[in-house]
Amino acid sequence: MVGKIAFKKTLHLSITLVILISCNETEIDFIETSTSVKSISKPDTTALNESVRINLIIFGSNGCANFSRFEVLQLNDTSSFKLFQKSNRNEICTRAIIEIDTVINLVLSRPGINYLKFEGEQGPLVDSVFVTD
């Protein structure tokens, strides 16, 4: 009788472990693609080496898209940005293009005019921030 009870407990524990392992959220399959910017909002002036809040509206390629990350290439007085969106490959989403409010924080370490260049819907969007010493 003791053997049957131990077997039942072991079987129950094994089934519970299988269920927990199969629900692991790290296995979600995301699609990440670059995206373009609709609009930029930021201060005209900032202090050297202080964080600048840049508010963007970017495009999402479907109803499930979210802002993922950005890359920046600094060349002299120009920062060129590439923004990325992601969505879960396994979700059922609308096919409509959406607008996503996004905030990035940037520290500018070059005094004077600094240009910010983003890929826009119709070509590059360029804006500037004046950095004081």
C-alpha cells in the first residue's frame, strides 16, 4: 500500500513539473524589425552630459507591435538613430499599421548644436538640440 501512495505522489509531481516547464515564457518567439518615425518632440536646449528626453511616435507594422530598442551612430555633430519594433510571432494581430508612443533618453556630450536624424516615413527626419557647457 505504501508503494502505491509513493507512486501516486511521484506521478502527480511529474505531471506538475511538465506543466510548469511547458509554460515557460522565455520561449516566446518575437519578430523584430526596424521601423520609421512619424514625429519627434524634445527640448531645444540641454546641458552638457545631462539626459535629454526625446518623445517619438513610431509606426508599428501590426496591432501587436511594441517599441523594442534603438541603435545610435554618432558622427561629428550628428546622431543617426535606427529604431526597432517587435511583436510576438504566435499572437493573432490586426494587420493595421499603428502609432506607438515611445520615449528615449539620450546624453549628449558635445557642446553646441547636435543634430538628431531619424528614418521617417518619407525619408530622413532631422531635428537639433543646442547643448550648453
